[in-house]
Amino acid sequence: MKWAFETLQRYRNRFCMFNDDVQGTAGVALAGLLGAVRAQGRPLQDFTNQKIVVVGAGSAGIGVLSMAKQAMLRMPGIHRTGEGHNQFWVLDKDGLITKARKDLDSAVARFARGFGPDEVPDLYEGASLVEVVKKVKPHVLLGLSGVGGIFNEEVLKAMKESDSPRPAVFAMSNPTTKAECTPDDVFKHVGDKAIFASGSPFSNVSLGNGKSGYANQANNMYLFPGIGLGALLSGARHVSDGMLQAAAECLASYITDDEIRKGILFPSVSSIRHITARVGAAVVRAAVAEDLAEGCCDVGPRELGSMSESEAVDYVARKMWYPIYSPLVSDK
């Protein structure tokens, strides 16, 4: 984790680059987190009040936390600065991470729990996952631990007491054997109202009465092609947090309200080219808005800035590559 973050921070403002393991995973997870807010019937601004327990303090986990923190601070109408507003409880193999932990990596330290009046009583350094879930009653339980089955029956039953009307469980680790839990586990122990997402593919779960519990796959493929293409076509000097957040919000908005109510967080993979065009256009427009765009080929920043949203989508779609080749051997 240390080198992933150090390399990213060292070069991200010097070159047009991004780290998909850190930022791509974070963007897809953020889109799912925003979808979970919508599933509660709450406005997106309520994301700043979501309590999120994160299991896993590696590059992917801290990448998600960093992007979620940035998204909270950038929400319209929010006037919070600094690191004082901490809606996250982070655990690693040694339990809950607090400021009492020694030799914390700087990337993790900013999310360590403190000892102020806003802290949940009786939660201590190294507290177990089930203790944290029972006392915090989080809206979201997010796993990026790489430990298969760590969200066991006791943990999931504790999530049933969440302060959210639709508790969300994200088992993001790959491959399937390392997933923190399965959708069957979640809908059995948390209940029919639960929201589930995973990094690995799972089948939907029959809930009876013709209803399904949706096994949303939060795959980086929803974002990284659009981020890369949008950065290229905008001629962005670097890939900013705002560009990445625009990509995540674009993906989150792709799902209709009816789909969200059913528990669907991510679109069908069959729509990937249309999704990529939308995401790429969102990245282009964010680069222009932040004055980072220098244009590409014969399309300069002024032309990019004059494009409407639909024109930007069409522009990105036209620039996509299709793997179609002329035959090299005659049929005759």
C-alpha cells in the first residue's frame, strides 16, 4: 500500500496518470455508496451523514476512503474543512484503528478514530468487527480485506440493526473465494431490504414472491475506460480528484430511481460502451471546468468547453476504438 500511494502522490500532478487499483476501485465503490444513499430515499447530500465501517486498510480500502472523504467535502452546501468530520471506522487484522495505534502509515492515520465527544462510547483500539458494527450501527459495511467469509453470520445479524432502513453490505474483495460474504448470506441474515455489492460475480438471490435480491458487481471496468479516454480527449494535464468524482457520480446517476428502489446499483455490462461514453464525457467536462484541459488533435479546449453534455457524449463515443480488422486472407 505504501508504495502505491507514494508513487501516486509523487507523480499524479506531474503526469496525466491514475492508479486503477487505488482510484478506479474507489470510484466504483463511491458510485455504489451514492447509490446506497439513493436507495434509502435520501438526497445525495446525505452522504455526508452516512456511517461507514471499512474492513481493510490496504491500498484499495484507503483509496475508497480518500475518495469518499473528498466527495463528502465537495458536496454542494457542505462547508466542512480539514479532517475533523470522520464518518469512517476502519479495521485491519488487528481490529479497529484508533489514534492509540503506534507506527500508523500516514495514509491510514487520517482515518483513525480519536477520543473526542463525537466518538461512539466504549469503542477502543483493536475492537473486533462485530463490536464495531453493534455499537456504530453503520449504514454501510464495506469489505476490502481479501479475507473470505469475514462478514460472518454474527456480523451480518448485527448489520440488521443498522441505522439505515436499507443496510448496505459491500464485499469488494476478489476473487470469489476471498469475498467477505455472499449475497445469500446478506439477504438471509440482514433481510430483504439489504443492498449488496461485490467485486466478484455472484448470481441474484430469489427472495420469494417473485422478488430478487440483486448481486451487484462493482467492477472497475465501469470507470477506467471512460476515465482514460476522457483524460486523453480533454488533453488534461493531470487527472484530478474532481475528474474522478465526476466519473463516479456519472456512473451513480446512470441507474434509474425504479432500479435503485429494487436494489440495483450498477447497470448491465451489456451497456458498457454507452456507460463509457457518458463517463468519458463527464471527465472531459470536469477537466474543462477545472481549467486542466488542453485539447486533443484538432479539438481545442475552447471547442470542448462549448460542447453541451450530449455533444460531449457523442464526441467521446465517436473516438472509441472498435476491434474490427480487415481480413488478411482471401476467402477465395
